[in-house]
Amino acid sequence: MANATKAADAGEGTVQIGRRSLVYFQVGDRNGPLVIHNHGGPSSRLEAKVFAPHALRLGLRFVCVDRPGQGKSDAQEDRTFASWAADLQTLADALEADRFAVTGWSEGGPWALAAAAYLDPARLVHVTSIAGGSYGAFGANWAARDMSQVDAMGGFLALHFRPGFQLMYDLVDIAATRFPEQYKKGLLKASCPADLEVLADEEVLNTIVESGRECFRQGAEGLVTDARMLYQAWPFDVTAIRRPVHLWQGSADTPYAVNKPLGERMPGAVWHEVADGGHFIASSHAAEILSIVANDLAATV
């Protein structure tokens, strides 16, 4: 892609795409094969820290990028799934990676699936979605009846009453940025036993809270735009994705109801179910997840 430059300092870097900038945080081996990670929501580039020790051990260059309007990345008008896939490829170009992998966690999962749909598998050699928010995979808010009451209500507001959806995230913004200890307590209160075990690690818990706070550096608008797109009917057909796509899902996690059908109906899906696992399998099973990524990247050399 034209007009893309790179700059990095102490793990953080910027890629310029026209007049927009994307800011990323990288961990692991700077000289290793590239993995581009799509953070959840609310979250940010700092989510890379969750994967840092495993990326380093496996020799991976693990890069997490703020999506438009979140963290430090500039907002973008008329965003699409295809345009974000193009941004991921531009980032790979700027980081001089001929081949690369894409991963996504939670609300980042659908953006990884978009990469699988739109990018050439000769370059994009691995795709993983971890507990993805696949709310629009088979139509607008298609699985509302199988989701938690909060997620179903969020989907309704996203599609039918944007001011209410905006207010919902404005309140999360206030909690995360002004009352981080209360935000932390709320996160723990909403967690299942498996997730509480993961979050008992203070370093992991603090990283999740820090990443969530950073999401709102520019306010809630970027996250609102991002999340609304997930609830709308997706413009790409997941049933046409035949290349391998790894789907990781904890059986005790809310997105199970939306991702199990995805695993059954997407021809290239490779299903990884974690018995009694929660939403934070991205942390508890990071070693297994990234080992598969590393193997696929090594197989292309």
C-alpha cells in the first residue's frame, strides 16, 4: 500500500496511512515472524502485554494495533471490514513482513475473520479468533436470544438507538478512566470461576484494566463505531471462508452461543473448545494458541 512509513520507540510504533496514523505496541522478538493482533473492547494496543512472555519464548514479533479512534490511532470516516483488512496488510508492509499471521480476541475476533475473508492466504498464513464477538456473522444481532441480557440489549441499542448505545459506552469510559479500582471490581464481579483464576494474577488483571483505560484516550466514540459494526450484518460471507481459521472458545463463556454455530458453518474452521474455560482463555491458553501460530508461520519459510 502506498504512503506507509514506520517508526518505533520502546515497543511502540506508528504507521502512517495517508493522513491517518495507526499506533501499535510490539512485544516478543523484534526479528521474528510477524503476528498482528486485534484487541478486544474496551481494550487497546497494550493488550499485547498479555501475550508477551509466550511471544518471546516462541520467537514471534507480536504487534497489537489500536483500531481507528481508540487508544492513539486516528479516527476514520466510513470504516469497513474490508478497509481494516487493508490496514492490517499495510501494517505488515510497513513492518517488512512478506508473510504474517492475524489474531483477534473478543471484539477483535471479527476483525481477524475479516482478514481471512479479504486477504490473500499466500501472505496471510494464519488466522485465529479467540472468543470472538461474532454478533453479525449470520445477520444483524442474529444470536440475541442466546446471548447474555447485557449483550443482547447492547445489540438492540446498536441497531435501533445509537444515543443509548453511546451512553452505555460513555458510562464504561467514565468507570475505566476515572474510577479504575471500581472498574476492576466490576470486571471481577462479572467473571466466571475460570476467569477469576486467570485474573488472580495481578499483572494480568492490571494489564487488562490498563488496556481498557487506554481504549478511551479519545473518548468512547471509536469504540462505539467499532462495536456497532460487529452487531450489524457483516458484509462478508463466513460460510465462504475455506482457508483454515482457528476458533478458540471456552465452554463457560458467553460468546459460546455465537461461535459454536460459526465453527459448524464456516468450512475452514478449526474448532478449539476449552472445557469450562472463560473469556480469558486468551491469557490462560496463550502458549497453546501461539504455538499453533508459530508452527504455521514456520511452515511457510
